[in-house]
Amino acid sequence: MTAVSSPGARAGPVATRRRVPASVRRRRRLLAVANHSVAIALSIMFLIPFAFIVSTALMTNQQMGSLSIWPSPFRWANFTDLFEFFPFWRYAWNSLLYAGLGTVGVVLSGIPVAYALSRLQWRGRQVSFVLLLSTLMLPVQITIVPLYIIFVRLGWIGSLKPLIIPLFFGDAFTIFLLRQFFMTIPQELSDAARVDGANDLQILLRVILPLAKPAIAAVALFNFLYCWNDFFSPLLYAGNNPDTWTLAISLQQLTQLSRGILANLQMAASILFTLPVLVIFFLAQKVFVEGVTLTGVKG
Amino acid sequence: MRAVETRPPSSRRRATPAERPPAPRRRPGARARRLRPLVPYTLLAPALLVLAAILGFPLYRLLSLSFQQYGLKELFAGRGTFIGLRNYQDILTDPFFWTVVARTMVFAGVAVGLTMGLGTLVALLLRNLARPMRVLVTAGLVAAWAMPTLTAISIWQWMFDFEFGVVNWLLTRLGVDGFEQHNWFDQPLQGFTVIMIVVVWGALPFVAITLHAGLTQVPAELEEAARVDGAGAWQVFRHITLPVMKPIFLILATLSTIWDFKVFTQIWVLLNQRPSREYFLLGIWSYSESFGVTRYGKGAAIAVIMVILLLLVTSFYVRQMLRAVGP
């Protein structure tokens, strides 16, 4: 794209741009003002709960009993108290294990299945796809009981195993997204490779994967966020063993234990919980944008 | 930049089998030919096995449970009695069922409409913002997305609290009458409005950010050309932006429908884990039938009906996704 700036382009703006009429300019300025005011309103909408979290996180215990919203004085010690109150680093490590390994597993196992569902001809393909979708539709609260029984029989309760290991064998959400991404890669590319004598494994590794790299990054990001935030399954499977608690569970336990008394610590913990995800998102943003972009290749 | 380079030259064109040249395909060896049909199954095998266990087994249990009389007594005995379609009959003849179905449909419909509509607007807005403002809005969205669900809901719960809630305080301050000690959950309509705000607030970031990312692929020259030709903002969106973004819209609409139909946590937590029957949506009803009044069979039947309804509702999208199959 930068190659376009040929010598002629330098003279371009001056020579070609007509003077914009005042009315159009005024309209544009009004539009920009309108856009930015909506944007400000929007960020307030989305940041207000966060603002409450931050202000509560800095309050003293006495202050929380009062009705005031602004912390005075600021009690930064809440953040350091937190580390004495519970083994923060251990929980963070468990969260990282679950989200990190889970993401690796989901991507590794999802790719071949998504490939089979999108690029290969076989009996039962469409049915499998609809079944996959319908598993996304099942209410988790209901399927959890039979699953729990399986993991009890395997002796995995009280560890992170029931959370991580199944993800190495496929996850409906990831497979669905990857299948949709793969569908947008033109069929001619795989056909051309096949003509050159490539087999399916080679096509998957050499043609599809390089093109889908950003898409895979996007899926990985979604999954990491989901696992990091997930509290229902960790509580169910690992809840009885505090050594395996994740941050999400410890937050919930903090809420239950304190019933409002330790809300400041709870909010401080929530901030520490959210920060890594914010950082990861902004680091991954560029890759993520490309990932979503890829879905439209076929456009 | 990189995305541009990797995009294949034929990207603008929909590939139909007829267009493809009759390739002088190299004849694969006999062994390879014999093995070709097995490839998909080899790729699928590990996933299928575990998906069968992780998803299939609960599905099977759920189905078989839905045909049984299964309560506390049966739970202790370890086995239920087969009663055929009785659970389904009970549910379908219960007028409450139709109320809940209608309520769930309306709730999910409004939630999906709001999420997708607002999400699109936010995505378009993000594109028109100067960089610092865009980063601020994105940061707000991501913060909402990354925030622990329970923390977020408890903050909302506190904001709408009848005694200490900031919303009542603000409305009273602004001179609106009748909001002192106002309980938002007294009337289901108001209660559902609050629930809707929390649900849409939580769903918007994913949709808006994904759509914003998708918008970057809409060729700016194309939109500009349409505008020069006198197309209004809506026409540009309808005829240029929407078709290019269709695959992404399809994914997001499907997922939003599924998620909003199943809404559970928000209602459950906002109503202190004891939602009254006026607040029952299908997911809540199924859960409370199973674990509240321990009629596991009936609860399972509701869940099965729920999946069938969802399949019907999303069948429009699903058909399109199946049709989009390449060869």
C-alpha cells in the first residue's frame, strides 16, 4: 500500500483537492462532534461499573458502610492486604494453567475437526455440524450433572483435569468458529494443492493453516478470555480443593464469605483479575483484527 | 498489510464447481485412493470420541431422563420409571409453558436485536473516531468484556438496589418522582428492563469489537464511490457494507441468539437466586424444575424442548451456513 506513493502523489493533494464548500465543512464538523459525544456517552456507560469497582477498591472498611461514592482517604493498602488475605499468586497460576493449556488444547483439537467439517466430503458431515451446534444450545446447568458423574468415576474431581483435558479433544464453540473461518478460504487453493499432489494433511498444514493464522489467534483470544472468566465449572470440579482454585472462584468465595463486608478487597481483586486480560487484548489487537478480517475473504 | 498479501487473487469471486477447470488430476496410487474416504474420519476420531463422551453422554442422559418419572425418591433408588411422553404431555398442556416460551422468545428477540443493532452502530462509530477516542471506547468495551461476570452483575445489582442504589438516588436528584426506595424488580416489565440492560451490556463488547474488526475489510473505495454516486448512509450500509460483512453477521447472530435464549446467570444473580415465576425463562424454569422441586425428568424434558425450539429459531441461519458449503 505504501508503494502507491509515487512522486506524482506529492503534488496530488494540492492539485486535485477542490475547495470544500463551507456548508459541507460545517456538516462534517457537526457530524464529528455528534460522533464524539455519542462515543463519550458510550465510554461512560461502559466504564461506570468499572469506576465503581475502582472507587470501592480504594475505600476503608468504615467508609463502605456510609453512602458516599468517592473514597476518602484513598486506601491503597487494600491491594497489598489482598495478598495476605489469600494466596493470590497460586490462584493466578491455576487460572493461567486453565486458560493457557485450555487454549492450546482447544486450538490443537479444533483445527482438524473444523477442517473435516469445512473442506472434506463425507457422509454425515452436515448432521455432525448441526449436532455440534445443538450442543452449544444445551443449557449448561442441566448437562453438568451427568458430566460430573463421569469425572467422579475417573477420579478427577478436586483437580484441574476435568477443566483442561476435555479441551484437548474438541470444544464446540471453537470448532464452530474455525469451521466458519475455514469456509471462507477459497476452495481453489486446496484444489490447486491437490492437483500438485498434496494430501489432506499437507493441504491443512501448508495451505489452510498459514491463511488461518490470524483467525486462530482470534479464536485463541476468545477462548482464553472465556476460561479466565469461567467460574461455574472450576467451582463445580475444583471447588472442594482450595489448592486448585482459580482466581474466578476465589473472587466468588470472597463475595460469599464477606457478604459486603470485604467488598473493597473483592473489588481490588476484581481489578487485578481484569488487568491481565486488558493487557493481552491490546497486545493481541492487531492479530485479532486480521483474524476477523479473514472471515470475509470469500466476500 | 499482511492480510492483503495473503489474500488470494480470486478472492472476489465465488467459486462454483462449474468454473473450476477440469484439472488434469494426477492419478493417486491405489492405496491412497482406497484410504481417501477414511481421512475425514481419522481427523475426526479423537474429537468424536470425546465429544461423544462430553457432549453426547449428557445429551443421551438428558433425553432418557426426559422420558422418565425421576424425582428425589428415584434419585435415592438410583433409577427412574419409564413413562413415555408423559413429561412432554404435561409441559405442552400447561398454559404456563406457553407463557414462558413467549416470554423467552420476546426477551431473546429484543436482546439479539439490541445487541446486533447497537453493536453495529458502535462498530461504525469506532471507525469514525479519532484514535485517542477510539482507544478509550475500546478500553471501556474490553473492560466490560473482561470483568468477572459475578463482579459485574453485583455492581449492577447494587446500582439498581432499592435502598442504596445509585440509579434511584440519581433519578430522585433529577426530580423524577416516585423513585425513592423504588424496587425495580417489583414489576416484571421493569425488572426485565434491568435484566436486559445487564445482558446487552455484557454481550455488546464481543459483538461490537468483532464487527469493528470486520469492518476494516470493507473496501473504502467502494463505499466512497457509492457515496459519490449519491447513495445515503443507509444505502451504503445496506448495499456495500452488509454484503461484505455477511459471514461475520451470520456467526454473531447465531451465537447471540443461542446465548440470549439461554440467559441464566444474570436473572439468577440479580434476583438473589430466588426468581419468582414471573421471571422464569426456559433456562431458569428447567433448572428450578430439576433442582428446585427435584422433578429431574420434567426439567430434562424442558431442556430438550428448549434445544428443539432453538434449532427452529436458528434454522434460518443454520441453513445458510450449510448452504455456504464450498464444493
